[in-house]
Amino acid sequence: MKTIIYSAFAFLMSVMALTACSSDNVSGLALSGDCMVESFELDGTYTGVIDLSKRTIKVKVPVDFNGKSQMKITKLGISNGAQANMAVGMVADFSAAQSLHVTNGDLFLDWTVNVKNDEARITSFIINDTYKATINDEDHTITAFLPSTVDVSKIIPTITLSEDATITPMGGVVTDFTNPVTYTVKDNTATATYTVTIQTVSAPKAIFLGSAKATKIEDLVGEEQEACKWMLANVEQSVFVSWGDMANMDLSKCEVIFWHWQHQPSENLTDFETGATSTAMAYRNKLLDYYKNGGAFILGRAAVNFAASLGAVKDKLCANNCWGANDDGGDIINPGGEWSFLPNDASHPIWQNLVGGNDKIITTDGGYKISNCVSQWGAWSFNGFADWEAKTGCKALGHGGDGAVVVWEAPAYNGTFGKGGIICFGSGCYDWYSPNPYESYYHENVGIMTGNAFKYLSGK
């Protein structure tokens, strides 16, 4: 019995020792000394800033310094008794991050050395937590187009800068942009001056519409907000317009209206027009006139059947296989199981320059939580894509694995496809908002295909 107890105790102690070694970068049990970096200098001039918690060493060099590929280590202070894979007098290439490996007895730590040029940049400029301005780094200008309802004399800008940079005047405070405002950004040897111009637009080039109840962007649900914010950041002279503002909206210069509607989709025109509410449908005739005059639409989710309401689909037929509208999301995408659909014609302009190619259209990433709101044409309702196109007068652009038509194009009022037409995104993969955190890669395709649709429908 004594032998058994002793053996069990010895085994337990060995397991505990191995666990401790693996979590502390220890190769054995002789825990002698430290592996700290106490000082670091390059070329006798550039002193490293050591971050103990992150185990990083940042060395700043002048904005115009171009000798990072051959820099001499002129100072390296490490713990007593420690050794490193770098030494004073060594010349190394610091064009990219380098690993400094420090050992002391059986203990080791890895430090990351980054040499960075001074940089003075504005990387993001958000207006009233809603509108993202366009930044031109070549001529150091920042521009934004806002609805005429916004008071430009009382703007609160949220400004993001390059690492270590400072700005004058400060962001985050009420600022009058009635006239252009100049900001100066500094980081040691780097200085840049940006001129910010904010204009209101009474006759925009592009409009975003959401649910009928939304009177401002903050009223949009997450799915609609993300789509709207993308448009404001990527489409010039684009604005959010509430349905209530539509009465006085000048559409004379509008090229595309983007209506992305997170709502339980309908499978017939009567249910669609009832679900859209009288507030939205009150402006159907105005939007029909816009369509007759060459205006184009991008319709997403529950809004796709507005194409039928406009008469752009033969016999006013509607997508007939529809479900879902949970803004809290549903399925969480597993890595390696990203959702996708298939293009009918991979050469179509909206499928160009997609991440991962266009043999299949992947739109989600691992960890993404998708609501899977679908407005599609069930494959059981037609005999192949040619039959569907003959029945609807539209073009099938994308389909699911079961043959359902999930993305399609309705013609312009003059009967041609392209400029002035309508692109309908009914696939559940056309999803803008995840309540779960995720790292975006394939999801960039949602914005890319939408941007392609804007260009295609406006004839650019």
C-alpha cells in the first residue's frame, strides 16, 4: 500500500511539473534567472521602447528613414546570466518584425522587435457616430456628404490616428464645419495637415432606405445599419433617407436607391405591400416615376419583391420561398463551413474581384452569426433557369445548391439590362450584421458585390 501511494504521489508531481513548464516557456525544472530585456538601441541613435506586458520592443525612426534593412545593434541589455540570439555589433534586417529570443538557464522568452517610421495620418473620420468620411492620403483631404437635415455647425467628429500620433484641434468635441476645418497631425519627425470639408446634399447620387419606422440611422436594426454605413462610407454623395423625408427628396441626380429591409419576407405582392406599411407604399408612385426616368435599385432581403410592385417582373410575380428575419442572428458559422452560393454567370460585373474567386460566392467567416433571412425562388416552381427567366423576364445571377434562384436582375424600365435596372439580393448569404465577433475575410464579399452592383447599375 505504501508503494502504491508513493507511486501515485510521484506521478501527480510529475504531471504538475510538466504543466507548469509548458505554460511558462520552461524546458526543464531548473528555473534559474530571468529573461528580461532592459535596454535596446539601434545605430547608436534609436532607442527602443520596451513593453513588458506585451513583450515587444518598438524602435521609432524618422519619417524619411529608409535604412531599416541594415541596422546595427548598439545596445542590448538583458537579465544577468541571460543569452540572446542578437548581440551588440550585429547588423540585422528590421524591415519586418524580428524575434529576440532570450534564454537563461532553462527559461526562455521571445520578444518582438518592430522598427517603425514616424507616421502622421488620420486613418478614420466618423461624423456623429454615423457617417464615415472619405480620406484622401495623397492630397490630405477628408470629405463627407450628409443629408440636408444634419446641422453642420454642430458636428462631433470621432478621429482615429496612426500609432503614436497626436492631433490639433481635438476630435470628440462639437465642431463647426460650416467652412472647411484644418487638422494638424504630428508624430515626432512626421507632420501632416488635413483639410476636412463636410457638405449637405439635397439631391444625392445614392439613397439608402430601411424599415418604414426608421426616421434616423439609429432607428435602423443592426442588419440595416451595417448596410447603410457601408454605403455612406463607400458611395460618393450617398445619404440615408427616411420614408417620411421621401416626400421632399430631390431624386433628379439619384442614380441608385438601395433598399435593404430586415423584415419577415412576403411571398406575394399583397402581403409585401401590407408589410411595407402605408408609410412606405405612399411613395411607391414617386419611386415608380424615378424608375421610369432611368433610376436603378438594389433591393435586399424583404425588399426584393418591390421589383414586382414596380412592374419590373412579368405578371408581378414574387419570390416564393421566403423566411427568417431575426436580427439577433441564428446559426454560428464554423471555420471551414463558410456559407456560399453559386453564380449563374461568373463573368457578370457584380461577381468580379471577389475574395476567394467567383466560382462560388463565399460571404461568411468562422464565428459569424447569421440571421439567414431568405427571399428566393424555389426550384420546384420552374423547370430550369431558362424557364424561370422566361416566366419572370429577369436574369438569374446566383443560385443555391438546390437550384433556387437567390440573386437576380430585373430590367430597366426601357427593357434593357444594366444601367437603370434592379439587382435583387435574396440569398441568406447576403448578410451584413453579426452580433458575434469574427475576423472578416470572405465577408468582405458582401460589400464588394454591392459596390459592383452600384457601378453596374449607374453605368460606370
